[in-house]
Amino acid sequence: MDHAAKWKTPLLKHPYPKLFPLLMLASLFYFCSGIIQVNKTVEEVAVLSCDYNISTKELTEIRIYWQKDDEMVLAVMSGKVQVWPKYKNRTFTDVTDNHSIVIMALRLSDNGKYTCIIQKIEKGSYKVKHLTSVMLLVRADFPVPSITDLGNPSHNIKRIMCLTSGGFPKPHLSWLENEEELNAVNTTVSQDPETELYTISSELDFNMTNNHSFLCLVKYGNLIVSQIFNWQKSEPQPSNNQLWIIILSSVVSGIVVITALTLRCLVHSKYYRTIILTLIPGSPNSISMGQRLSEVLASVIPSSRFMETLVSHLRVSPSSVHPLDRRFSDTYYVPRSLLGTGVTSMSNHSPQDTF
């Protein structure tokens, strides 16, 4: 008689309490043949295989039990499935896939060793025909922290907050700058009593007048997540008065430059130098409006006898005394008494061509 027959398991209406001694066999099986390990994260789906194939006809002749450590998870008896409250609405069995169980929306509390036990009736009693164990490891990774701006608690002081949630085990948060740890304003850690997941946040104040590069570092177990926050100080903006001064200075500078360039062009142009409306007091040969008048009249009525007489009165000899006279040796000058005649029409001919 084999060892399993010594159990003499009676055909009980509620045989679940008798299943706990089977954990001893599960432990022996674990040490003899090793154990399968399944790694998942919170909220994922885990499929744990019983690794035993039977036909659908045999379902009425066997019992399938899934246990986690010392608690029941699921049982299949006479083809009917029963799920225990802790796993209800998120656990089911797949008889087509080696009688696996599927656990959805994994929780941290689902961590542990699951044992599949299959009993088959022989000679009026159920005997263990198969036993296997699967180690389920459920982890909860923290996402990359987020850093948000909380405003300015005081002048030139900025406050930021680093936050991450949904991880396990209990985390530790630190602020670093240039590999040196900084003093946080407020650090809080909380745990959800139902999911056992942690949330951690921390605030940091810094001077806005300097450039900064902060590292928010979160450690949990042997894992790390982090986020970087860079701050560039703003350049001072000019006031309204300073802005107007800058605009006015730019306009004046532009006018000066344009005027200088214009005068330079006039000085070097033989045609336009004859219409310079410059009057130098004290100089008998100053450039005046009279010169312009003579040139305009000569261009309008060059063949008139009147024009010849008028030009003879307007023409004067250039002076070698004044610098402008020496520069414009062929410029014509007129007395002050002939200014203000009101002539408005001009010709495209130069004064030299007219005379």
C-alpha cells in the first residue's frame, strides 16, 4: 500500500480543514523538485499553472484545491468552482490550461506561495494524485516623480514639490544639488490601508536669484526613481522710464547718424552743393537762398534777356577766404537783399550747365 493510502481521507461534505496537512507534502515537493516563480506588478494579471492535464470527463472524479500559504483560494469539486471571499470577482480557473488559476488586479497581499493539489477518488476515497507549488512575487514600482511649482512664499524665494505614489515598500525621498543633500521644507509619507501602497511628497525652497539644478531622489528597497528640476534666473527688466530713455536715445542717435551721412553726401556732390541753405554771418560770400534763386531762374528761362541781366546782378566772385568758398570754387553767391523771392520751380539741370 502506498503512503498516500494512510491518509484514509473520508468523503466529507466539507473537506477543507483536512487540506492543511497537505501543505507538508507541498513543502516536500518544493525541496525535491524546486518551485516555479512568477514575477508581476500591482494591478497586473497572474496565471499560475497546476501543471496537470486531465480530460473533461474526469472532472467529476477529481478535486482541485488552490491554496496560498495557510488559506484557501479556490476549489473545484464535482465540476463546480468555489472562490474564497478575498479572491472573489478577480480569480477564476482555466481547466483548458493545466487547471491554472488566473488572479486579476494583483495586490501586494497576493505575494506568497500557491499550492495546487489534485485528489482523485479511488476505492471510495480521495487520494492525492498531483501536487505543485508556484511562488508569486508581486511588486509595486513607484513612477517617476513629478515636480510642481507651488509659488513664492516670500520675496525672491520659490517653492517646489516632488511627489510620487503607488509604490512599495516604504520609500525615502531626498533633494540633491551638486551631489549634496538639501534640507526639505516638508516631507510626508502615507500608506493606503487597503492596497498597502505608499505615497511620498516633499517641498523645497530656493533662492530665485541664482541658477539651480535639483535632483529629487526616491529610494524604495533596492530600487530608485528620480526627477531633475532646472531653474534659470531671469534677467532684470527695464522700467518704463528706462525704456523711454532707451527709445529716445536710439531715435536721437539715428537722427544724428542720418544727418551726418546726408551732409557728407551734400559736401561731396557737385550738384547738390549749390542748394545748401547755409548762411554764414559776417561772410560776404556765404551760400544763400539767392544762389538757389539764380540757378532756378536760369534753368527755367535760360534764353531770356531778363535772365541774363538778373544773373549778372546775382553773380559774384567766389572768395578764397572762407573754407566753404575754397571748397566750392565754382559756387555762386548773391547779396542778402535778393533773398525771399518765393520761387518754387526747379530744373533737373545743374547750376554749371545753366550758366
